[in-house]
Amino acid sequence: MKQGNVMASKSTGPKELPSRLTERLRKRAASLAGSALTFCMPPFILKWLLESALTRLNSRGESYFTFWPRPKHCSGLTPARFPLTPDFRGRAAIVVQGPLALENDFTLETLAWYGRAFPESPLILSTWDDADAVTLERARALGVHVITSHLPQLRGPCNLNLQVLSTLQGVLKARELNATHVLKTRADQRMYSPSAMRQLSALQQTFPLENGGSQKERLLALSYTLRYVPYHLCDFLIYGQIDDMITFWSIPPDPRPAPTTPIAGRDLRGAPVPEIVLCSSFLNTTGWNLKWTVTDTWKAYRERFCLIDYETLDIYWPKGDRLSEYRNRFYTPELREMIGFLEWVSLWQLGLCDDGDVDALMNFPMNHSNPQIKASLAAIFGEFPE
């Protein structure tokens, strides 16, 4: 599910179209020229060029650049041979859902890695009837439980109905396999941490749920959770007790399209934004009194969820801005700011800051590129650099 779907792009005027088209063509031409130039170069030369370019940028530019190589194939990865802690006492299944990522056998290599790194966890691939049959057979040969579903006619906002259907089918299969807990991940993302399942289990046990209504245990989600958007819990990866996971993913199909214009926070109640639909529905079902404010959202995160850093699980996502190690990390005030794990721990330990001014941010759409919006936000954030 694409993050930040409440941040619709600004409308483009007729005069801007030629210049934008020219810029896109220029970038495309540069990309093709770069590809042609580097096609025949051996990898060690390309690596040397990259290191040289970054060294030059770091000495002359205004930013520091780094890079980090990750093995493409399971054969280049090593499970935790001497783990610090024993295995989780329950039975935690891993559900890998969504369309297959076929380039470099990404999904298949991910499943092979999980099978080596987490041998106690049943692996479930929940995808679609039209998925590549050869890849599915190779997955079965790895011992993966493969489920295929028919694509629903109504895809829902940002493919919400597809995500819900494939995830729920996987979670129900996990229950059939006597799993007590489930980790839901995407078929186009990979956790590289060999201790991921222990880390998730330990976090859930460290922060027991209190006053959870009908919710059994905390749900763990990624820190790709937007700080200033009501109930915008990241849905890339969710870990939880099996009954809670069934509740979270048991929502009716949503026939609406995704928003096409910027939406202010105060108007997001009931809006067709997948993260908000899933989180608010779960909270409402389990007895939380939704107030649709930023402060109430933070309170819900403190009491019902735990946010774990994307980097802790060492997640790689070969999609979109794939060359950025930290896709949503900012060093200036930003409405798209996320909530990191240590910030969540502070929230859990110290409680909410008594500052009602934060709810004033709900008057703005999650898009501050408009100069008038930027000027208004400056009064709340203080200095708002270009």
C-alpha cells in the first residue's frame, strides 16, 4: 500500500505542462544515456565510480551521502547461528501477501531467506490466481503454503480490497496451521534482520496491553506511521495475536476510489484512505472511542500499538524511491514526519505532551508546497525552511 496517500499532488496549470514534459524528457534521456554508458562496465568499476562520486559529493556538496549493499539472493545471507534469546514460545506464522515481485526472483528469494532464518515459523504466500505458475511451484518446493485468490472486481482505494482479501486469507490459513501470532508482510518487501521474529515477539511481551477492550495484545506496526494524520497506522507490516489480526483485516470491501484532491486532517473522518480505514475500524471494533484528533491518535498508539523502526528490521523495498535508504526522514519541519520507535517508547513511558496546538495542524492538507499553506504552518512549527 503506498504510503502518504492523503498527500494528493497539487493541480497542474496549463502553462506548467510543457515545462514539466520537457523536464521529464530530459531526465529520461539522461537515464538512457547513463544506462548505455554503464551497460558494459564490470560491477567493480561501477562500484568504484559510485564511491568516487559520493566522496566528491561529500567534500563539495551540502549533504553527506552513504550507501549500503544488500545481497540479492538467499545464498548470500546467514541466519543467526548463536541467537541471544530462545525462540518465541508460541507459534508465529509469516504471511507474505500481494502480487509477486519477479525481478531477480525477489519474492521467491525472500521466502527462501525466511525459511532459513525463521525455521519455526510457517510460511504462507497469499497472492492471486494469475500469478506466475512456475514461481508458485518453486515456492511450494520450499515448503511454503501457497494460497491464490481471484482478483476482486472492486479494487478499492489504493487497492485496499486486494490487500485485505489476500491478507485475511493468509491469516486464516495461519490459524488453520495452529499459529498463535502472525506477521503480515508484503511480497515486494524483505526483512534482512535474522532476528526479526524474536525482536517482534520480545517487543510485544515487553509492552503488555492494558485496558485493550476486546483486543488481546498490542499490534506492532512500522514507523512509517504519519505523525500528524489521524489513525494513519502504516499497513506495510503488522504483527499481532491471531484473533487481533483477524479482527484488523476483517473489514467489508470498500467501493470508493482514493482521494484525488488534498484533504485536511479535520475532513479525514471516514475518508477512503486505506491506513485510516484499517486502523480506525480496528479501534472502533475493539472498543476505542474515536475522537478524530491528532492527540487521540497518539493516545491510541500509546495504549494499543507499538511502532518499530523500518531500519531495525532492515527492510528493503525495491519500489519507488528505491535508492533512498531513509525514504521519510526529514531534517526540517514536515507534515509527513513519522513516529520512530524511541519516540514511541517516550510516548509510552511519559504520556502525551499537554499541547493542544498540535490539533491545529488538522486544518491543513498534508501538502505544504503551496506558499500560503507554508506561511500558515510557519506560525505553528516556528521556522519553516525552504
